[in-house]
Amino acid sequence: MIALAISFVVLLLLGMPVLFVLGLAGAIGMWAVDVDLISVPTRLFTGMDNFILLAAPFYIFAGEIMNRGGITMRLIRLAGLVTRGVHGGTAYTNVTSSLFFAGISGAAVADTAALGQVFINGMPKEGYDKNYAAAVTIASSIIGPIIPPSVIMIIYAAVTRVSVIDLFIAGVIPGLLLAGSCWLLIFIHARGGRLPRSSNDKVEKGELLVLVRDGLLVAGLPAIIVIGTLSGAFTATEAGGIAVVYALAITFGVFRSIDLRQLWSALQVSARMTATVYLIIAAATIVSYVLTVGGIAEWVQDLSAMFNGQPTLFMMALALVLLVLGTFLEPGAAIVLLMPMLLPVSQAMGIDPMQFAMVVILTLTLGLITPPVGVCLFLACRIADSSVMAVTRAVLPFLLAELGIVFLLTLVPALSSYLPSLFK
């Protein structure tokens, strides 16, 4: 395991992409523990051979179709209806749009890319600091992987064999709490008129009805996924295919806002994103195998004995460790690496599986908005044409507020487990 750890750190510091860091470090680790390297390809394919993972490309494709079909601007317009004329109104709209968009994309990076083009470029024109605009955008993008549907939850379910629909339902309250923490911070920042007042454009009655209709149609996507799977009409994987059909029906049949060329482009982007997710999972599986052969499970069990009888303290310590790891590792890869070892420990302590899942997923996802490898952070910096340090300083209060939600989840298990328990 020492060879694995050294090679992993060295390759990461050299700036190699995480996918190749995981693959090469895993291969070196297998060589160090005398495992025949001919088994590397087998392990790669084994990591991707999971029926639940078939749902990921469907949800990614459905999100791409909805985004390219003009859904983003409709959601922003709808979200802005309730914040017209309010100090900080556009910042509120930014967060609310992320909440709506989460039900489509299921990914923080997609949220940052789609909404960032609008808000990071548009908010400074109203008088906002561009770094603050970027901070609000990436802080609220974390809602994407928590509100269903969620690609990271699909990966978690594939690794741990936990019900993916239970994860989807469990994410509703934490997702709303994340949005609430951002709204509260914006309210504090806006006191005394310190944030610009949003425009007070009039909305015609006919336009209002159209916006509400569009919002309900978009909300139908996550609703169909949750209701259909709960009723047993189809599995979560089959729901992904239905989501694609629904997205096509909305964009082609109702909004008529997408053509075949855009559809082909959405398919290409979805294929690249799916390939990235699958390859990272496959490479992480090699590292996980090396850790298992190297006896990491026994080491984790011994370490967890320090928290015997103190599950809350264990959860808090775990959140801090995952927060650090999340700054270096992609969330999906971290879940593949760590959950086979950590989940049994949490079960032995009697920790609710939904509480454990929400704390793990949310904490790792926060790494997307923190240096040194925060993808959402760097994407927002590129859109804003600003430095990483400037945006990091602006996002720090939001990060602390969202960390507060993480620790709230560790203290109150019902915030994660209550909704899933209603459908047992």
C-alpha cells in the first residue's frame, strides 16, 4: 500500500489527470503486492459491470436535451418572478434556478456551466462583484448532485447496493437545506442595501401562465422518476430511459426549441461525460482492489474502534476527512475507493444508511468548489475571467454555511432518513 500511496501522491502533484493517476497508481500497487498485472483489464471491466450504472448515461442525456432545449432561461425567468425589486434579488434567483435545474441535470458541473454563462456574466451588469456572482453560482451548484435525479447517487448505489430510489428521496431535504443556507447568506449580505436591487420588469398575465406551465412540465421529469420507481412501474435504470423520452417530448413536441443538430451535439457531449464517469469508476476499482488486498479494511476497523459507541463523533471525523479527500479526488472515484471499507463500519455502529450516504455524498461534492482541483471552481473562474484565489475568498462564506448543513445532517439523522421511511 505504501507504493500505491507514494505513486498516487507523486502523480497527482505532477498534474496528471485523476483518471490516469488512479489507473497507474493502482497498477503500481498491484505490482507491489505481487498481483499479476494481466488482471488489470479484468478489474477495469469489472468496475463498470453494474446494471445500476446504466442509468447514468440516460440521466446525463436527458439533462443535456433539456438544457439545449431552452429550459435554462425558462427556469431563470420563473425563479426571478418572486424576487423582482428585492435587494440581492438576482442572487436569490441564481440559487433558486440551481434548485430547479438540479431536477434536470443531476450534476454540479452541468449546473455551473449552464447557469454560469447567464449569471456570472449577467450579475456584474446589475452592480454585483463578478467574484461574488461566481461564488453564488458554484455554491448553489452543489444542490445539483443532491436533488434527484443524481449521477453521484447512482454511483453510490452501484458500489454499496443501497436502493437508488431511497437515495433520491433522502436527498430532497438536504438539497432544500443547502438552498436555504445560500438564501440566508444572501439575505445577510443584502442587509442595508449592500447588494443591488433586481429589476422590476412587469410580467404579463399570459406570460405568467406560460412560465408556470413550463415550470410544471420541467418539474415533471424528477416527479416521473420518483413516482414511477416508488410505484414499481419501472426500475431506476428504466426511469432513465423514460426521462430521455420525456425530455424529447417536451423539447420537440411542446417547446419546439431543439433541432436534430442540437440533439446530435447533446448526444456527443453525453457520450463524453458518460465515458469520463465510467473510466474513473473503472480506474478507482483497481485502487480499491489493491487497498483490500493490502489489508486496509482491518486498519479501518481498528481505527473505527476509537469511536466505539460514539457514532456522531465518528460521523463528524469522517466528514472532516472526506472534506480533505474531496479537494483532491473526484467524488465518484472517492466513493468507489472508500465505501466498500467505510460502509460496514457505519453499519456496525448502527448509523442510518441514508444519513451516512447523504453526509458522504454532500461532503465529497463540496470538493468540487474548493482548490486545488475543484472542477466547478475552475469552470466559474474561466467564465468570470477571474483568479482562483479571488473566487475562493468570495465562496468561503458559502462553503462554511454548507459545511454547517453537513454537520446538521450528522446531528439529526431524521433529516436524511425521514422521507425514505415514509415509503417503506
